[in-house]
Amino acid sequence: MSKESSLHIYNSLTRTKEIFKPLNPPFVGLYVCGPTVYSDVHLGNVRSFLTFDVVYRYLTYLGHNVRYVRNITDVGHLLDDSDTGDDKIEKRARLEKIEPMEIVQKYTNGFHNTVNQFNLLPPSIEPTATGHIIEQIEMIERIIKNGFAYEVNGSVYFDVKKYSEQHNYGELSGRKLDELLEQTRDNLEGGNEKRFFADFAIWKKASQETIMKWESPWGIGVPGWHLECSVMSTKYLGQEFDIHGGGMDLKFPHHECEIAQSVGADGTNPVKYWMHGNMLTVNGTKMSKSLGNSFLPEELISGDHPLLEKGYSPMTVRFFFLQANYKSTVDFSNDALQGAEKGLIKLMNGIETLSNLIPSEKSTIDINNIISNCNKSMDDDFNTPMTIAHLFDGLKVINSINDGKESIGASDLEKMQAHYNTFVFNILGLVSESSESQTNNVENELMDIIIELRKKSKENKDWSTADLIRDELGKLNISIKDSKDKSTWSYEE
Ligand code: ZN
């Protein structure tokens, strides 16, 4: 091996040839396509990952042992998905003049920061494509062995035509090959290595300039993007697993190709249920960078964007997303966001009221319906908007108990409090944001006491104590202004 190539080949580990069997079944397997870490995560991604965060939370609440796998795509995602483009990460690395792995680290960190802000739970496993090159090569070998892939000039393509003779390529997306041919007629021109227009690369020969590349039986190259998810989902969740999720835009070709690869390699479609989250729109138009109507999560939080009247807290945004079904589009507008902001405050105030209710001898209300309705709506394909509506129905009951129009017994009250805490904080994953304002309240009350003490000292002509208080506050950059009838305080700039 030349010095040059050994420098640039990322691994040359001994391959195991072992077919992996996941440990410790039974569990509910949940696989979600994670981000390609070459740029800042956008709001559409946040919404999609939030959908599966709630799925993860609810299944866990039901008592399942959920193994949640969400990958990081750190190599192999071609720019235009046409198998001919440049790797997105490498392109970005050249632009920023840093190592591809620095790009990967930078945007992985950014992704984690963003999802933490929105209170998304971390997955059980977060595997990376570069960490599973060996398994990807092994899967390609199985596909070739079964006759569903062929090699040309150091690249390997999935043979969609051959596959379609025995299986249904398009079973997930409902697309028909002849319709696809119409749509992609242009792609046929210019002659390429593919035997058939719909074939896709599962291994791509690396060019001299490619930085991240690996040795394989077909020469030095990189895995195709669709392959990593087929490999990592089945490696950690088994040959058959429960739920595979992702954004609607991944249904075709990404997920369709995943099915074909798994069937081609191992004879089975591993996924029992597919879930696809819908898109975001802004004032009724598709959110897109090119239309100038897209904003980053930070811009939404700070309000620093021409389309936004103000900033919205991460929990307002989370609540706003959950008010829509994951299968529906969500339309951003200032009115809708402000509505969500008010709704969230109302919900949190209701929980505060609930926690302060005083129980009576017995209940005049039936709380079982209120509780079971939320379970029913979540059981109905994770219907979060309906669940929120039920929680608001319950708020009316809570308020009428608080007003003395109804009463609630001690054990019912305990059940109601547990129900609201579980659904609002554990399942919908909302966090009370009032802790900051509560801190401010305590601060205000403490300052009132200090100002009162200083006033008393002055009345008693105890000037040294009055000065001591002023000087010590000064050390904390707090200044006191005295006027005729009262003293006020403020932080100095
Ligand atoms: Zn994927």
C-alpha cells in the first residue's frame, strides 16, 4: 500500500463475518433516520425527531422496553441523491477548510444542543455510518451473492430490474417503475454505469480527491447512503423490528431502497410499521431555504428573523408542534405561535392549580373518563392534538373544583395530579418554564425586605447600617435610588 493511500484510508480492520443477533430481547425496536451532519439542523428535522421522541416516551410509559436507535449519517450522503454527486460532508469540509471529521463533530454537537433545548430524550444507541463500514461491506456481499447487485468499475449498484422480477420495488411509496421512468427520463442521458435507470449505488468508487474512503473487495470507495440504515437498524434491532420512522421526504427513495436492500440481502423486509412525519409550511407555503421563508431553531427562539414578530421559547415550539398530528403539515404563523404560547401557559397554570387543590370528603366528578381519554387518543396512532384537547377538557373540571362548584376526593385528586404530571411532563415531554420567573419573584421579594430594613435603619438614624446595606449591594452591582416616598433598585449596567 502506498504511503499516500494508507494515510487516507480510514480503517482496515479485520472483518468478523458474524451475523449479529441483538442482545436481550424482548424489546420494542424503534429506528429513526438521524441527521446528515454537514449543516445546522433545521426546524423540519426538529419536528420529525420530536414526533419519534413522543413515540419513544409513550411506548416506554406503556411499560415496553424500547430500544431506540437513531443514527448519525457521517459519510455517504451524496449531494443530489443521484449517486453522482459529491459527498455533502466532504463538500462542506472543503468550504470550511477543515477535516470532514471536524465537520461531523461540529454539526453533531450542534444537533445535540438543539434537540436538548427542545427536551428530546437521547436514543438508546446513536450509531454512525463510519462506525459500520465492515457490516455495510458484508451486506453488499450478501446482496451480490443473491444476484441483486452488480459491480462496475469499482462501484456496486443495486439491480432494481432484477429485484422487481421477484419483489415489489415501490411497495412502500406506491410508486410504479414505469411512472418513475417517465419522471427520470432525463437521467438516462449521458450514459452511466447503471444497467437500469432506477438502480442505485450501494458502494461507490472513491476518487483521488475523496478524503473519507475505505478498502473493500471492489477497491477503495464509500458506502451508498441508503445502506447504512439497513445495516444499523437490523444490527441493533434484529431481522424484524417494530417501527421505522423518518421524515416524509425519506419515504422515497431512501426507505424504499432500505426495504429492497434488506430483502435482497436477507430475504425479509425487517420493518413492521413505517411512520413518516409531515412537512412544515410558513403562512401556507412550503418552508424552504430558497423561498427565504425558512428559519433555524435559534432564529425561532430569538425572534431574530424578518418573518417573526418575536421569539418563542423551545417549549412553546414543542407544544405548537404537538398540537398537530404528525401526519399533517404544520403551518407557522405568528398568530399560531402566539396561540400556542397562551395555550401552554394555560396548561401550566392549570397544573399549578391542580397541585394546590384541597381534597374534599368525596368527588362530585368522574375523573376516569378524563384519564382514559388521553390513553385512548395516544393509542390512536399517537394522536397528540386530541390528547392535548382532552387535557384542556380536564382543566375546566380542575377550575370548577377550584371555584368550589365541584369537589374531588383525596385519592381521585392524587390520580388526577399523577395523570397530568405523566402526560404533560413525561409523555408530551413539556417542561415548566416558570422556574426563571419564579427565581425573579424570590429576588424581588428579597430586595423588598432589604430595602425595608434600610428604610428602618434610616428612620432610626442608624446611618452606618444603612450605608453598609447600600455598599454591599453596590458590590453586587445593585444600585438603590431613593425618591420622596419610596426606594427602588436596579442592576447597574
Ligand atoms: Zn435512514
